[in-house]
Amino acid sequence: MKLAIYGKGGIGKSTTSCNISIALARRGKRVLQIGCDPKHDSTFTLTGFLIPTIIDTLQIKDYHYEDVWPEDAIHKGYGGVDRVEAGGPPAGAGCGGYVVGETVKLSKELNAFYEYDIILFDVLGDAVRGGSASPLNYADYCIIIADNGFDALLATNRIAASVREKARTRTHPLRLAGLVGNRTSERDLIDKYVEVCPMPILEILPLIEDIRVSRIKGKTLFEMVESQPYLNYVCDFYLNTADQILSKPEGIIPKEISDRELFSLLSDFYLNPVGNEEQENKENLLDSVVLIQ
């Protein structure tokens, strides 16, 4: 199974990806996480340091694939999760899609691409076009990471559009497995968006300071829990997400709404909180009447 993780930049996507990778490994799966960001920090919390990128390795070997060994490119991380960082071209030069393609090509040359139960692509930022959309060419499922904010849901809508377009043109199935809410003390905007653009919600992680701290420490929550057992409840969020992925959900081909509709929907939610409350009260009243009947 191949997963592509997308979401707005800075949403906690890489931290979430690493914890999901560990959760999948805890369920007995062989997992490879491929970081698809020029910053090459996707897998940082799996070891606490940055590993060499595929582009770095190929440059050292003068792009002679036959001289590259698995240990040159694939690095062990915490919990038995293997890690690859694609890296990227110099700023202002080249295409990220080329780098992802080279990473997949090298993985196949090393007979590694098909040796894992799960390959997870952690993809940069929210601009799903050109090179950053290339992991969708290989994925069985896309998972979107979002918080309860305006910008994150705008990005979610654009990602949904990319999944729909790729699903239309690919020769094998691509589905949106669902959305994972991250750092969400509230979920009202997420619920409002999903109401008009239906998609499964796999999990909602509340606003937990230890998740942010884990990134700074360079550790996953699963490693932190070894010395801080009270964090077990946080790991359960990721294990639940892993279980849903392993159940091979049917997923959906999403149908995004227009930017104008989305701006209107989210802006209205902020600008007319009284109207929203009145509508909610009406719905609750109707529910009560139905129950009484």
C-alpha cells in the first residue's frame, strides 16, 4: 500500500506522518517513509538528525545508479521504520517532481520499492501541482492533514481537486482515504467544510503541546512515551489512524467546491456566528421533535 500525505505547509504534516509510520510498524508492517521536501526534514523525528538525500547520494556517485547500495540511500529509524529523503534541486532550478521520480527509480533499482508493506510519501506544502503532485502518480490513497483554520481548509479543497483529477487520468485506482485533523481545539470549521464537500474524517487530534515539543526534541510520541507514560493516550490517536488505513477503506474520489463558494462558506461562518448558533438550535429542536414523535 502506498500513501501520499498532503496538507498546508506548517500544519504538522511531517510530525503526523512519522507517528503514523511508527503506528503502522507497531501493527507489524514493514514501512518506508519517503520525505518529498527540499528541506529534507520529513523523517527528522525518527532519528533526531537529518539524513543524506537521494540527490546528495546520486551526486556523490556521479549518477551511476549501479554504484549505489541500499544502505547509501535507505536509513533505519526509530521503531524499525526505514527512511528516505528525496531532497530537491537548488533553489530556483529544476523540478521537485523530477527528484521524486529519481527517488522512486532508485528504490526500484535497489529492489526496495516493492519490499515494503507500506510506503508513505510525506509531501511538501499545499501547492499540489507539477512536481509536488507527482507522489499521487504512485499512491493508492491520499490522506490530508488539516487544522480547524481557514487557510488549511482552502489547501484541503485544492488537494481534493488534485486527487479528483489524478484519479480521472490514472490507470490504477487512487482514492482519498480521508482527513486527519491536527492541533484542533475546535472542529466546527472542519465539520462545516465536510458537510458541503463530503470526505471521511479518519481522526481528530486535539491541541496537545507535547506533539509540538516532540518535533523540537526530534522524537516521535512513541519514543517519548517510553519516559513519559502519560502520553500513551496520544499514541492511541495514531494507532487508530493506522488501523483505519490497514482496513483498506473504500475511500472516495472527492469533488471540491469552487474557491468562491469556499470563501463564502468559511467567511460567513466567522462573520455570522449568531446565525450559525440559531441554525444549530433549530436543528437541535427538529431532532428533539423527531425523537418525541
